Amino acid sequence: MLFWLRRSRLREQRGVMLPVKDGGMEIDMKRYEHQTQYYETDQMGIIHHSNYIRWFESARIWYMDQIGVNYAEMEKAGIISPVLEVNCVYKSMVHFGDVVEIIPEIESYNGVKLELSYRIMDKESGELRTVGSSSHCFLNRAGRPVSLKKDRPIFDAAFRQAMEADHETEG
């Protein structure tokens, strides 16, 4: 399924919403929301640093699904997307019981490699808690690079349209 994407004024102002048109129906994409759990905390009562990487992954899979690239469908098509690099900068602490919103955006995409950025915001205060990034490539099951443009043009088009929407109001 191919989606048409563009930023709305609300997303431009708050990084919140991405209207998606699917056959004439407009769907609003919200930030990925996560309710922090007790098991995610460390001895100091704050969220353990390793959990942020898990949250990035959850937000990435959710985002891909929102733009029309379902990860399970990609794997069924024989394409995997390993993590090449991940970066995380902690700005302020997240505690048990906090609700955070994770905003993933495509920074770059060339058909073979995908780079995303993430912002983790406190839902109640809007305070920036964490920023990060991850880079991924696309491989077949034999571990060989795959060009989505050539092998899965529908996935390629969805990533390109999402990247264009993510960059539309920058600059």
C-alpha cells in the first residue's frame, strides 16, 4: 500500500502529527507513546539507559508500519534490516510511571541504507528527555545488500515519501 505524506501545521509547531491519505481517508499519525514500567528502572529509581534503545526500536517499527512498510511483511519478503549504529544522548531523567512520546524521523535514505533520528519527550511537560539516532541497511537472508528501489519499489516509495514529509518544514 502506498501512502501520500505531508506535514501539518501542528506537526510543524509541535512535531506531533503527520496526515496520511489512504484512498481519500486522512489518518493522523501521533507520536509513539510509552508508559514507563517499574522493571525498566535501575537501583536509582530512574529508567535504565539500555531501555532507550529498546524504545527507539519500538518507535521505529511503529513508524514504519504507519508509513506503509510493515516490518513483518518486509521479513516475509526476505528482507532484513540490521542495526549498523545507534547513538543516544540523555538530556534529563525519566522515572517509573512517566509517559514519554517518541518522535522518529527519517534523516536519510538511499534505498540500501536508512538513518533515523529520535526525540523522547515527556508527555505531560513536553520536556526533551533524550535524543538519538540509528542507522540500518537492507539485506537479503544470505546477508547481501538489497536495493529496495529495485527489489521492493513500494517500500522504497514509502520511505522516500516519509523522508520528504519529515524534511518538508526544515530549512
